[in-house]
Amino acid sequence: MQNKNLQYVGLDVHKKVVVYCIKNIEGEVIDEGRVPARAHNLEEWARSIEGEWSGCMEATMFSGWIYDLLKPYAAELKVGDPQKLEAIASAKKKSDRLDASTLSDLLRINLVPEIYMAPRNYRDMKSLMRYRNLLVRESTRFKNRLACRLMESGIEYNSGKLHNKGYFADLIRELGDISDEVKMILQLSRSEIEFLKAAQAMIEKELMKDDDITKRCEYLMSIPGVGINMALTWVCEIGEIERFTRRKDLISYCGLCGRYEESAGKEKRTPLSKQRNKYLQSILIEVAKLAPRYNADLAMVYSSAMRKGCNRNEATISVARKLVGYMFAVDRERRAFVTKDVNKCVQSV
């Protein structure tokens, strides 16, 4: 039963200002205006509201710190999905004041398409892990550029050893008729690769300081084929595993299934949906390509999919779904993965 004295606050969040609209249960406007998007101004405004209030804001890049700041002052604070809010609240006229009013109305009639807001520590760790993944991509770019420069200069090299520190030093010393400019490019590229590698290790060490993350990663890495990068990405992106009750929901969140459509008794699935966690989807597919080499059960999943007429990409998706099931069970139950044959537990990727 709704509290008749509860006030409903819609917050249209921007970089420099937050526009608000306060309504009662009947939809009458009590107050509206704007507040500078600064911590002390928002705290002063929140304390000035008389009585209990419930708030709603749209998810933006600014919502996190505002959510953490206002949550202690509100009876309830919700964050709405921008895509679904656009579909529900689309209108011919659009302004900050109208958006705040619409958010207040949606909250008042309990139609906010709410999204999950992870605790602040998980959000910070997720940002750090995504930054690490950025460094990995940059490192790969520099490795490719280094190899291209060697090929452009007609220098033969062992691709399997090129990025070993000792081999690269010997290669530079043995270079014959090559300009100083090219040598500088090679050495600077190598230095950048070393720096990015050290930064990745530093971030990994920082994340593993958390005891809960360390234990969860240890359980996840007990699955043959799951390494530290996959485990850390899973823990940081998923956050609290308890928010998922079914494996199917988690598979959908990871972007490993198509969008479901049903009309006039006809059902169909589209290709893989774009509404997903792209970071988890990317690494799960990458791991699924390699995991069957180390996990006999996943190798059987891949072979079975191929026998049914699936192409290699479809078979890889099947392996990724199975892997999500394993990781979901291990993470939820907080115990190590038990294989059917201990002799099949080999080195993880």
C-alpha cells in the first residue's frame, strides 16, 4: 500500500545542473526547480525537503555519484533504463522540466523501468577492470605496429619470440643496415609494451587485494579453461551474483541469446541481441574459442553442436552458454568446480 504522505521526486541529471520536480500521490506539483550538480548544493537541497520522499533519475555517466550522495536522504531511490524510458516517455515536446516531471509521474504510478545499481565498491572495481582491458587492447596495437615496422624494413624475426624481452634486445643489437629513426620507433614501441604490461599487472594486484574477489576468482579458475582475466572480468561485471536467480537470465545479460519475439501465436528468436554487457560477451566468446582444448566437457558441447549442423560461430556460442552455466553454479554456491575426471584438469588459458 502506498504512503499517501510520500513525495515523488523526478531528477533530470546533467553535468552542471540537476532539474527536479516534486509531486504528491495525486500528481500535484509541490515544487520544481534546478540545483547545481555539486555535492554541497545537492546535500543542502536534499535536507531542505520536508517529509519522506522517493526519487528517480535516468542512468547517465553522472548518475553514480549523485545516487550515492542522495540515497541516505531518500526513502527509496531508483535509476531508470534510458532505452526503456525513451520508449515510455517519448513526447512531441521535450525539455529538462518536462523530463523531470515525467520521471516523477512514472515513479508515482510505479512504472519506472529500474536498473540494477551495484554497490560503489563493485562499480569502482568494474571501472578499474575495464581500464585494464583498455590497456590490453592498446598493448596489442603496439605489438602489431612493432611487427609491421619490422616487416616494412625487411627484417626477419621469430614471431613466437618477438615480444620476449631478451629476444628483442638481441634482435636490436643484430640489426644491420637500418636507420636510427626506425631503431627509435622499435625501441619506443617496446618500451610502451613493457609499460602497459606493468600497468596491467598493477591493476590485477590491486583488484586481488579484496578477499571476496580473490575467493570468487579462485573458485571460478577451478573450471578448466577459465583463467585470471576471465574470472576477474566476471566478478567485476556481474557484481553480486545473487541478483540472478536463473541461468537463462545470466545468459541473456551476457548477450549469448537473441531477442525473443512472439505475435499472433508465432514465436521467433532474432540474432544475438545488442542489449547486453558487451565486455562479458566479448571475453566469453574469446574464452569459448580456446576452452574446448582444455575442458573435455566443453569440447563435447562444441562437437555436438557441429554434428547438428551448426557452423563454428554457432558452436562457439553454445560453448559460451555452457561455460556461463558452470561459472554461475560455482560462483553462486561458492565452491570449487568438480570435474568428472581429474586427469582432464590441465592448464587454464
